Amino acid sequence: LVARRFLAVFGEPALRETVRIVVQNGDHVFLVHGGKILQEGWREFYRPYVRSEDVALPNVAEGEGALFESVTRLDRFTEPPPRFNPSNLLRLMEEQGIGTKATRAEIIETLYKRGYIEERRIRVTDLGLTVSKIVEEHCPQLVSVELTRALEAKMEAIERGEEKQENVIQEALAQLQPVFENLKRNEAALGGELAKVVGTTRPETSVVGPCPSCKTGTLIILRSRRTGKRFVGCTSFFNRLCNA
């Protein structure tokens, strides 16, 4: 195979003729495809590792009539596009200008760690969908690809010495400060929405039971982001209805 591929590199171009016949019957259009190899070229050296079937079509003229011998109806359904995996998600982030070479893989890993996505063929969890919905409703700037791309471009410009760090920071603060102020104003409402989905997406083993303090929330096992230690807290704490 290696030798044949090496020889094929020096071969002449292969030439293939493709033919398409369009048959129209009223409002219905039917297509027939055919083709054949006119010149083997490099394919001569590459056999039997390259194959193609010749499909011969009759010679027809434009406007010529055709006889339908039979009609077969097939019921088929379109399939959704395949789900992302970490590799092609990384490629999409690169195309969209999201993150840098050093941070893109870490961003995807963080999404897994926080429970926003799961499985090798990536599926967004209920928690991830809720967080995305909240952010899109209350601060759409944070999920703006254009804003992210612009900030990443500015940071790369700092590395190249084309921008000053102080100027970029001030510009970013001017854009993001109104967003954070809006989040702060709606903190209680946002916490309530998150608490609902956290309570339903936690596994059964993490639920301790009803909260004896507020009588309305549920005690669940949480993990501190700062220390990494587990502790028991109430789901009503997020909307400031309980201190447990």
C-alpha cells in the first residue's frame, strides 16, 4: 500500500465524467446520476485500494420523453445532526474565536466538572440548560460570541505588544460592569431559579431530607468551591429564605 501510494503521487490526473439527467413529470422532479472513468491516471498504480463503479446512462436529448415503468414510494425521516464531542467542540470554539489555545480544553473540562454537560457525546444537563436560560434572559452580553471574541483578540494584542493591559482592562470593565450590576439586582430571583433545578438534578444520595429550619427547603450535600470540602445546606439558602 505504501509503495503504491508513493507511485500514485507521480501519476497523471484521473479523469471521470459525471452525468445527471433531470426528469420532470408535472410538479415532480426526478434526478438520475451516472458516471464513468475516462482516464485512469494515478488510479492505475493505486489498485486495488481505489474503486469506483461506472454507471452508464442512455444518451438522451433535452425535451425527450421518458416512459415510467414503475413508481415506488419510500417513507424516510431526516436525522438530527450528531452531538458534539470534546474534539469537535474544541474545533468549533477555535473557529468562533472563543478562548485561546491554552484555555479551550480547560473551559470544556470546567463544564463537565460543574455538571453543565455530560457524556462523551455531549449532552447538556438540566442544570446547564437552566444556567444558560438565566444568563440569556438577564445578561445576554455574557453569552455573546462577538463580545468574547473581541476580548480574546484584545488579550492576544497585549501579548503582541499592540495594546496596553490597563486600557484593555478599563474597556472590559466598562462593558461588563452594567452586566454584573444587573446580576446583583436580580440575585434573589436568579438564586431561586437555580435552587429549583439544583434540587431536582442532584442524585438521590445527596438529599439529606427536609430542612428543619425553614420547613420549606431541602437539605442537600454541597461542595465548597473555595475549600473543596462537602457540607450540608438548604436549597432555600440560594433565594435567601433560609440560613441553614
